Amino acid sequence: MKGNRIIRITAVAFFIMIIILLIVFLNRKEKPLRFTIKGKVKEQLILTHEYGEALDLSPEALQLEAKKGNDVYEIFYEEPAFTELKTYHISYRVKDEDAVFSVKVKVVDTTAPKLSGEIQYTITQGEAFGIHDLYISAYDAYDGDLSDQLHMEEIDTSQAGEQEHTVSVHDSSGNRAEILIHITVKEKSTSYQSPSDNSGKTIVSDPEAVSVLLNKTHALPNGWAPNDLTAINSNSGAVHYLRKEAAEKWEEMRSAALNDGIVIYVVSSYRTQAYQTGLYNRYMASDPQNAQYYSAYPRTSEHELGLAIDVSYDWQLHHDLQTSALGEWINQHGWKYGWIMRYPQNKTNLTGYIFEPWHYRYVGVALATKLNAGGLTMEEYFDK
């Protein structure tokens, strides 16, 4: 009896020991690596991303963690450059582990192109007017410059009056953008009177001042020319000149742009009175109704001040300049060096000139800062 009792106790003890060893073994068995997002186990994440927009795929941004038991491991991944409209696969790994977390990013383009430019035009009855007469640029984040793919219905100019027409563009993804333009068709006149002198204009008394206002109603004294013209680096090898102060500030801005990977080419700078006269007369002879909106009468051109430049990202002027990398840079930084876009969009009624994203005027850092802060033209500022 006693022996049987000992045997039973021994068997129970042995069984308990086996259970304890089994529990210890199970607890010591290595747990698998798991990926979690916000605490929930995940193996894959699927995202849709708009082309051109910022996307942070870091583990921190995704709230992605790699855990084994209570231990958290460092995650490694390579983020691709999203250059195409397709689905990208990004793998997230832990060193020396086979487990992989996958993120699929479908890159799409659902954003329409941006249209900008002059929306008001004045033409003569019977004058041809087509898509190539527009000062409108189209830019798409994916396709880039689409200015040569604008569409507009045929314009009938046989009758004088007011017209509105839609200009549109499609990108390669099928997104459509449109802008409404207003056209004034004037009656054809048998004679045209162009201004022959500066009568009726205010002759500026301080042409040497870098902040002097020069426009259709404010003219330079006949024969005046700057006496401190300085050759500048135009980035194109062409010879250009500006007043000394403007030249120094141009060089500061040019160098700062180069440091940011932006090359600003100078297409036009100082012009003599004789040169501006010849230029204006040629424009008036070929386009008498519209030339006054893009060419200045002699003695009213800022180029004659030696304080104005026409800039580009190559060797010619472009209506899409404002939406280019150069345009965005100079819009953001130009005022810091005393330069302003003189003829901005939708202010033709104030400046007297169509939108010219390439025409920049040096007015000094102090005035440029004020104009930039208030979004003002020189006409608005001096009329206050």
C-alpha cells in the first residue's frame, strides 16, 4: 500500500515536471516577426498617389512597426522616384529577417493642366485671329508645357462687337482645362492716328532715381540717357548693359539662382532712344491696333532707363515663363534683390501692357519689398 502511494506521488510529480518543462519550452520558442500599422498586423498596404504631389513613405509616416514579441526592430526600405503613371512596389525589411512588408503605390494623374495668360484682346473688324495670336500658356504637372496644344473654335471677326470664347487643353490622361477669353472687335477705320510725340505726358523730373515711375503717362526727358551703364553677365554670352546699381543687384540675383540650379538668361536690357523708336515703329507698322499693348512709345520704355531686363530659360521669350522653374524662383526671390515683375497678369488696365512674365524692373530692395508684400504694381503704389 505504502509502495503504491509513493509510486502515485512520484508519477504525479513527474507529470507536473513535464507540464512545466513544456510551458517553458513553448515560452522560449522564438516568435515570428510581424509588421503592424497602428498596432494591427498587416502584410500589405495599397495607396493611390497623385502625380507631382509629395508623399512620405517612411515607416514613421505610415506608423509601420516591425515587432518580434515585445521587441521593435529597425525597418529598411528604398523609396522610388515616381516618374511614371503606374503601380510601384516598395518592400520594407528588417536586417537578417525574411519577412517583408509590401506597399503598392498606384500613381495617377487626375489634375487638369493650369492655364494662364492674357484673357482680353482687341482686334480690328475683318482681322484674322487664331490660336497662335493668344498669349496663354498651359502647363501640366505630368506632361509639362502644353501651350502648343491649345484648342479654340474659329473666330468670326466680320462683325464689330464683343465676343467670348473658350480656350481649352487636354493632357495625356484626359484631364481638361479651359479659360474664357474676351475679344473686342472694333470697326475698321480708314485712318489710324498714332501718337507722334510725348505731349500730354508727364516728363519725369528724376530719371536718375531707381524708383522712378515710367509708363504711358510718364516719360523721360528727350535726349536723356543713363551715365553709369555697366556690362552684365547675361548667361548667354550676349552683351547687355544696366545701370550700375541694377547691374550689381542683377549679379547677386544671378549668382543666387545658379546656386539653386536656376539659369536666368537675359534676352533684352538697356535700349537707346533711337533703338526703341525703331522697334516701336516696326511694331506699329505691322500691328497698329495691338502694338501699343506690348511695345512702349519712345521715352516711355523702362528699357531706356537701364533698369529693366527681359529674361528667359533659354534665348527667347516664353509665355509659360511664370510656371517654369525659373519663373517660380524669380517670383519667390527676385524682390529680395530689388526686382519686380512689372506687368503682371490681369492688371493691363493699370499698367497699360499685356501680361509679360519675362519683363522685370529694378526698383531697389526697399520698394520691391513693399510692392511684393502688397501685391501692387507701381501704378497702384504711387497712386495711393
